[in-house]
Amino acid sequence: MHVMKLSAIALAVTAGASQLAMASAQSEAKGLMEDSSLDLFNRNLYFNRDFQNNAPGTQSKVEEWAHGFTATFESGFTQGPVGFGFDAYGMIGLKLDSSPSRAGTGLLPVGSDGYAEDEYAEAGGVVKARVSSSVLKYGQQIVGVPVFATDDSRLLPETATGFMLTSNELEGLELNAGHFTALNAQAQTGHDSVGLKRLDFVGGTYAVDDNFSLSLYYSDAHDAFQKVYGNLNYTVPLVNEQSLNFDFNIYRTDYEAEYTGTGDDEGNTIWSLAATYSLGAHSFMLAYQKSIGGFDGIGYDYGIDGGGTVYLANSVQRSDFNAQDEKSWQARYDLDLAAVGLNGFKFMTRYIYGDDADVGTTDNGKEWERDIELRYVVPEGPAKDLSLRLRQATYRSSDGVYYGSPSIDEVRVIIEYPLSIL
């Protein structure tokens, strides 16, 4: 989630080079086990999606409840000019409630008999090396860059297998490069379930100062598409706990004929601009998003390059508003309820409307979504950082052209508890 010129990356490098390089992270290495950590992340998730007016004989609801454990060990680095280390993880998902008539939420794998598995598990690891402040990793990883982002929107995250280089040699400048050959979906346990052949990416983010940053990335998914992504983020500080933030995101995707199935190469440009005014505990956001071009009703497409690869303002709980030639608007309000004495509570609501979408069956498709979220994070005490979230989404579209149903009501209850063991 380009028009942006390649000179932006040159600007970042030039500006960063004018600053002193940061102290080498490797020079401060304490040892393989001395800098190690072991964390256990718990996620309990209830998911209910109600299809309000599906055709007779089709599934009218998906509803499941499950608990996931993710244990992550990260070693430090050996001392010396080149430091070596390793990371490892283990994940398990446990079914708490499901049935064949309600399966299919994406929380749990579903067998050929229609029943969700009682449990599923995955384990993997990474070997890593560090020179100065640059780290190279190989293995199964969780990745989060705009052109290759593993998804963590259900019980357990996607994982990707390959190489990842992260460099922080210059203050304010982070450079990333990757080569990945497999991507495993959230409710699967194999090495690769998405069909990724090969994906390479390069790019970075430069923070000019505390209020202004820019990003530029390029990726190539073999036999599928190439993407260029750009971002500009600027905050204007105002008086009396006020600020104004502008966030601009843009993707240019060039689809290969083998991927489109049309016999022709196709392209899509999608961009969003969000403006957020913050006043103490309140923030108000307005956003506009526009998709231009695509194929067979598909505008901006992603998935084989990670289910989170949609860094756009109107990519929300249910829809991404990313159909061919679609334009959409969003209004959002956030409130930190600590301002009224409810420490740890936060509230959010937003409304998004899209139209002029070419989805194959019509070139004037319309959709809207309303999301409400209430979140509480325990601020202190034995249960510090325990979080509870209640999320509700109402989604409607014209003619059922989106997601197979024109009317969807959704509720998610999410409880998360991170534990630091080492």
C-alpha cells in the first residue's frame, strides 16, 4: 500500500552523507547470548462476519474463536569486525470454537471435510551477520516494507523465506534490500502456500528531521509484476498541543501478461493523501484515494508479495478501495480517553466511500465502510501491556460486486498479551 521521481533516493543518500555516520552497532556487541531475548506473544481472537443477504444456499456467516502463541528467540551478535547470530520462532494456533457451517474466517486451516483443524503449528529460524550497522539475515522471517509486507491481521502472521539486508549506517537513513523465494499464508503450516516464485526489492526511508520523512522502494515479483512505491510524510507543529500531518502514498504497478491472463501487459497507479489535524487528545483525518488503470476489474493487486503490502490511507478493516479506476474518500476521528480520566482507553471511528469502480460487471461500482474500534491497554501493574480491542465494521456495496456479498457486518474481539521472558 510511480509518479515519484528516482531523484528522491539520491536526495536521501546525499543528505544522509552530509551527516556523521552513527556509531557502529557491531562495535557495541556484547556477545551471542548476552544480548539475547525470548518473548512470548499471546493473541486470543473472536471473528464474526455476517453476510446479510447472500444468495440462498450459500454460506451466510463465518464465525470462529481461536488462541495463538508465538515464541520468538533473538540472539545477540558475536564480537569482532563481523558478528554472527541466529533467531528462532515457534507458533501454534488452537481452535476454541468452529463448525463446518461457520468455518472460513482465516483464523484456522480448513480440511477437505469442511472442519477447521483443532490446532496447527509452524517453526522456523534465521541466521544473521552484522558488519558495522548493517545486518544480513537468511531464513524464515516476518517482513514489513511497503513493497513486501507479511500480513498479521488474523491469528498468526505470514512468514517469508529469503534474504533481508537492513542498513542504518547514516543517521536518519534506513536502506533495505531483499530476495525471497517463498511466502506462507497466515492459516497454513507449510513452507510456501501463496505461489511466490521469486521477489526482489530495494529501497529505503530517510528522516530529514523529526517532522519530515520520505521513502522510495522498488520490487520485482517474478512472472507477476513490478512495483514502485513512494511516500512523503510531513508534520507541521502548531501551538497549544496542535499539529497538522500530511501523508502521501503512491504505488505504480506494471503487470506482466502472464499474470493478467489477458495476453497484454497492464498497469495501475494508485495514490492516497491524508491530512490529520491533532488537538490534544483529539485527531481528525480526511483522506482521498484514487486508483487509475488495471485489468479485468482489478486495480491495485497484491498478495503474492505479502498480504500487508497496501500502505494506503483507505486500506481499512474490510476493504482496500483499490478497484480499477475507483476513487474514495475517508473521514476519521480518534480520541485518547485518558483526557476524560479513562487511562489506557482509545476510541476510533471512520467512514469511507468509494465510487466509479470498474469491477468487470460495471464501471460504476460503489462501496462504503464504517469502522468503530475501542481499545484498552493496561498501563501498569502485573498485567502491563495486556490489550483488549473491540472492532466493528459495516460494509455495503452495489450489486454485490465486492467480496461476493454486498452487505457484510463484522465483529472482532482481540486480546493480546506480550510477555518478555529473557
